[in-house]
Amino acid sequence: MILVFRQGCTREEVAYAEEKLKAIGMVPHTLCGVERTVIAAIGDERKTSAEELSIIPGVENVLPILAPYKLASREMQPTPSVFHIGGSDSPCGGTSNRVEFGGKTIPFIAGPCAVEGRSQVLEVAQAVKEAGATALRAGAFKPRTSPYQFQGLAEEGLEYLAEARDATGLPIVTEVLTPADVPLVAKYTDVLQVGTRNMQNFLLLRACGAIRTPVLLKRGMSATLEEYLLAAEYILAGGNPRVMLCERGIRTFETYVRNTFALAMVPALKEKSHLPVLADPSHGTGVRKFVPPMTKASIACGADGILIEVHPDPEKALTDGAQTISVKDFAKLIKESRAVAEAVGRTV
């Protein structure tokens, strides 16, 4: 249920309501808006009633949350969430620039699929920054289908990413695979990425919800919209409000492309949830020549950010070279994307 407070309510009234909810076994999630303050009361609603909650001082109305994903829903927050990553207050303590997600500007998170070495990361970080990227992506831990494929450089790779951030100011986005790795990865990165294979790794989601580091949650390769938003709910319910969703394609019978890039999910997610929605055309297609047109299509249908794989020499990339574009092509794509963004009232 949502407790809507009257305009001009006091901090004491809100604090009293929070303690009242805790006393009956509910978990309060408070949102202080420009005009109104609301509290989402999450828990077993059989322990209370709308009538009981409506008499709490300062409460003007009590509304049900019909969606199973409570905190991620538009019922909880009708307006889009806008938050930043990086900056001087980043939980990892880095020296990155501050980048906003969910607003009018569409950030590009670019970089190689995997950290292959120090020189590679520093080279591509500088190149994508000059081309217009606002954050750097690269995997230090790589989940691979085969146990014999390159698995990443682990903490050594995280150290190279941190060095690249210090050199360029680009915030870092990198994947975390297990709950035990969350503190280690959060020590180095500005955003924790939870990949498609881990979308329903509930222990990992809870671990990501227990820290302050923003989370980029990719849609599972066969997940429904409801399953996806319920996965995000685990992180939100844990106390971490900075969650970004990312459409990265689903597995279908089609084999010409790596995945079927379900771009209809972008406006669908934005209709049902207030969380920023990003698009990953690299994994969405798996084919280098299709990445630029699908990037522009993502912007046109409302994506709040683009996650894209860029490598100095894609043909020699240790992972996902077939879907990775060159630095030169990335710079060209940024310029072309600006025109599309302007056509829909946004900027790159």
C-alpha cells in the first residue's frame, strides 16, 4: 500500500508513520517528491488495513499497489526516476565524472566486452571518451558458455578499469557474478552490472540491494516483463534505489542474429516502471553491421541510455568480436545518433 501525505506534512509525521509501519511488520520505503511525500508499505498486508493506516497523522490517502512489483511500479512513482552515477560521492571513491540517467540526455556506455590487458583498456577508454562516450564498460569477470574460454582477469582487470577511470574521468560499469564478489567489485566500480544469466540469481540481487552502488540489471534471455521487474524489485526492496534496466535481446528460434532485439520492451518497461531503461544493441543483434541501425532505433523508441561494445581491433577481441564495432565506427555512430535524439526531443 502507498501512504500519501498531505502537502506541508512535517518530518515528525513521516518519521512516526515509518515507525508505525515497522512496528506492525511492514517495511517503509519513503519517497519525498517536490509536491508530496509518499511511503510504500511493503510486506504482509493482512497485518493491517487501509483504514488503520489512514488515521496516521499527516496521511491524506492510502492507495493499493496492484502491480506485483511494488517499488518498481509507476503506481509507487508516477514520474521517471532520474539519478546519477560517478562523481565525487561515488561509493567506490573514484575520480569519475558525474553522469545522469533518466533525464533528457542519453548517455553512451562504451568499451570492450572484456578487459584483456592494461594497454587495451587505457587505449579504448581514451578513444571512446574522445568520440563522445560518457561511461566505460568492460568485464573483469566474464561468464562464458564454455569453461575453456577466456574468463576475464578478475581483480587485476578491476585495477586496470580504475586506472582508466582516473585517466579519463569516465565512470566504470562492470559485471559482478556472485554475492561474494559484490564487495570486491563495488570497491572499484561505479555501477554493478548483473547479466542476463544472473537476472534471477536472487542471492546476488539481494547483495546488490544491500549496498549503495548503482546497479545495471539486464533482462534475462527468456524473461517476461513481470519476471524482469520482480528481479529489479529484489534490489529496490533491499534499499538500493538506483537501478537501471537494460534490454539486451531474447533467445528465439532465429539464428541469423544472435538474439531477437525486442525493442518493444523499451516503451513497455517505461510504461510500467519509473526506472531508467537502457538498450544493448551489441548483444541484441550479435552482428557488428546491425549495431548502428539498432542503436538509432533504440533512441527513437525511448531508450534512456545505450550500452555498446567497442574495441580498438574488433577482429582480435578475446570475447564477442563479431558484435563489437571499431573506435572509428563508434565515433561515426555518435554523430549520427545525435540527429535521431534531437528528432525525439532529446540529446546525446
